[in-house]
Amino acid sequence: MQFQEQIQRHFLASIETKQNAMSVLAPTIEHASDLMVQSLLSGGKILSCGNGGSAGDAQHFSSELLNRFERERPSLPAIALTTDSSTVTSIANDYSYNEVFSKQIRALGNPGDVLLAISTSGNSANVVQAIQAAHDREMRVVALSGKDGGDMYRLLQAEDVEIRVPSTVTARIQEVHLLAIHCLCDLIDTQIFGALE
């Protein structure tokens, strides 16, 4: 019974965090979806990056756009910068792990593209450098963060969007990041292809 109570505490903490985040994040999630839709409709693409669980979230988002979310529709252009192990390890080996995303962005990013930068703390050095590279390439940034926004927050420009989860607990932040990603996918689909009947 003790472990079941522990499990229930996790569920309740997750529910509470999501309830606290709902009204705070709804406007920024909507704004981020508008930015992404504008890019996609203009022939742009969305690059995504993060480390660990955030790398998984970057890949999850990319797969939902490239394949499908909850409906049949044409594929949308998205690239997770976390998936090419040869590229990531060669950059880390020859230069620095801090550059594994920024070097890819300098090669693949174009003006009008969007970077989805994910870091629960906002302090991941390679994600921070990715934001800098995106700005150099005249890309806009959607930052998924938590805590106080960290170094990522200080780099964001007026046309960027930060979706900052109001929590200091990494697991809770990650849970809300996944929900925010699903909201983004749904809003992108709705704005481009219309509401589901």
C-alpha cells in the first residue's frame, strides 16, 4: 500500500502542476502555434533540440509533424537535431558538445524557420548556443523551459515565445512540456487543415 500512496502522490502533483500551468501557458502556447504555422505556410520548417528527456520531446514533436498527430494529413517539415548520432558525436568529438545543435542550425536553418528549444532548467549550454545560432540565421525561437527560464530566457528576443512551466521540479516540468507539445501539434493541424469534425 505504501508504494501505491507514493504513486498517487506523483499523480496528484502532476495534476496540480498542470492545473497551475493551464491558464498561465494557454496564451503562450497559442502564440507559439501561430509562429510555427506562419513559418510552415511560408515554406519554412521547424528544427527542435534538447538533452535527455528533452531530446525525446524534440523527437516526439518532430515525429508528430512529419508523420501525423491525430488525423490523416500531409506531412509537415520538422527535423529533430538530436537523432543523427554520427553528426552529434563528430561535432562533440571535433569541437565541443556545446556546439552539437548550433553547427547543425547554421547548416540547416534558414530565415523564417523556427527553433523549438527545450530545456527544463533553461541552462543547457548547447541549447543556449542553438538559440544564438538560430538568431544568427534569422530564425524565431519557441523555448520550452521551467524554473526561472535560465540562460535561455535572457537570450530570447521580442519575436520569440517562451513557454515556461511554473514549477521547479524537473519531472513535473517534463510532463507539462509533453502536454504543451501535444497542444502545439493540435493547434498547428487545426490552423492549417481545419477543425476535426
